[in-house]
Amino acid sequence: MTDIDGIAATVPPSSTGCADCDAVGGWWFHLRRCAQCGHIGCCDSSPAQHATAHWKSSGHPVVQSFELGEEWYWNYATDVLYESGPELAPPTSHPAAQPTPGPADRVPQNWPDLLHP
């Protein structure tokens, strides 16, 4: 990754799930981690799209996937995908026992119909 502005590698994640969905009893499809402040938000396929909302409200453009086995970064400001980059403070994904989508007790049965394309 050549564009490392906005990455604070020592900042831990804010939670193990989307903090904003948790606050309102929502659910998410996939999770993204703000590489600057550690905020965990849900992806753009999720109903609430909290990771993008966090970028727009905070100005923190770089996220890393918070999914198991994924290391890629996305820069919202430049629309650039980076296959890898600096290693962030652990944990680097949600717990293995946490399902996707999640959390299990809040995901509606028709969840695939509720995803954004």
C-alpha cells in the first residue's frame, strides 16, 4: 500500500460488531474497520451502511475488512482497493464464532432480500 495517510496501526478496533447497528438493535452483512480510529461499521451491502456513514461524518477514508481471512483495505476518498497494507492492532477480524451475517439473534430470515446491491 502506498497511500498510508489515515492509518493508525496501533489503534485497536472499537468492538467486535458494528457499533452503530448494536446501538439500535440492527444487523450487518460484513464488517469494516476504520484504519484511523478503529470504529467498526457495517459494509455497503448491509442495510444501514455504517462504515460509509462513519467516513462521511469523520473524514476517515481508509477501512480494512474486519472479516476472517481478509486483509484488504479500501479508500473511500480515492475509490482505491489495496490487497494488503500495514498490520493493524489485534484483533483483525470479528470472532470466528460470530456468524456472517450477524449477530445471529437479530438477522431476519429474509436477510438476502434486504441487502444493497
